[in-house]
Amino acid sequence: MKKINLQVSGMHCASCATIINKALSKAKGIKEANINFSTSKAAVEFDETIISEKEIIETIKSKGYGAEFIKENDFEKQLEIQKKEIRNYRNTFLFSLIFAVPVFLTMVLMWVNIEIPYTEHIIWILSTPVQFIVGWQFYKGTWNTLKNKSANMDSLIAIGTSAAYFFSVYGILFNPESGQYFEISAILITLVVMGKWLESIAHFRRENHLECPPYFLFAGHSLWH
């Protein structure tokens, strides 16, 4: 029997860890698998004559998550994987924010009765990249959980924002008086991504026993390099 440690990425809630654990438990040759959502790590004990490390990683990836082999004392690699995840969330959040802020400001102008030509169409255009580019991760997560006859936080976000988005599209095209709710989907997705970013930072600080002041989120801290 051999035991390895893996750094798992893409887990959004405890049910994600459950999905991975079930997949590994069903794989031939794996004696025991422990997935820790709070640390994003997996400890797997297996029979290397039946299943390889590569096959274990592929099993995790087949469920829509990322996994990399890490040595127990290879702290530098662990730090780099964690930093990469933080950078990805940060960049995704900033991209989403570029579109979400104008959507919100445009809605504010509508609320105070300042008319802008084709306002609803502008909001539609701005919210679309947030819904389908930034929000793709939630659709992907939903599909992966459906394949496993389960559901998680991604499912709630994908269904809720899609309902708001497509109802708004229907309203603009066929029933203008019904109103539109593009800002709900755009802002909700942006806030959820921001939450994931902050959560990944919290994991990083907790695991590495760091005491970082609030300003380091946007400052030139070594975390971003």
C-alpha cells in the first residue's frame, strides 16, 4: 500500500469534497481516501499494483476538479498552488467587476428617472459576459454534480442567476412591461466570486499561519507574485 497527498482545486463547498471522496472510494485499488475541504487537500491510500497516481488524479479531474501531487514537506509547491488559485479568483473577480459596476450604475440612473437610450439593451450586453464567461464555472460545477446525481452551491447559483437572466431576455424581447433583472444575476455572480477569492485568501493565511493586514488584498504583497 502507498499513501500520497494531493492539492485539490475547484472545491466550492463540503459537497464537492463528498463527490470526490465517493469517486475515489469507488475506484479499484484505493483503500482509503480523505478529502479535507477546509485545507483543499486529499490523502489517498492505494494499491499501486492496481491503480497509479496519474489515474487517481484523472479520477478527480473527471469530476470537474483539479489535483496535483505534492510531497509531504514540499511547502514551496503547496504555496505556489495556493497562490495560483488566489490569483485566478482575483483576476476573475476584477473581470466581473468591470461589467457589474456599470450595470449597477445604469440601474441607479433608471431608479432616479434619468433616461438613457437603450438602457435595457446596454444592461443586457454588459451582464452577458458575467453570466456566461465568469459564470461558466458554476454551470460546469452544476453539470458535474448532476452527473453524480447530486447538487451543490454551484447548482443554486447557476439556476438562480439563469432564471433572472433569461426572464429578463424574455421581457425585453416579448414583454417589455414585465421588467428586467440583469443586475441581479451580474451582481450576484460578482459577489460570489469575490467570496471565493476572500475564502481562498483565508485558507492561505490559516494554513501558513500568516497575519496579513487588510490592505494586502490590493497591495503589492508577495502573495501575488
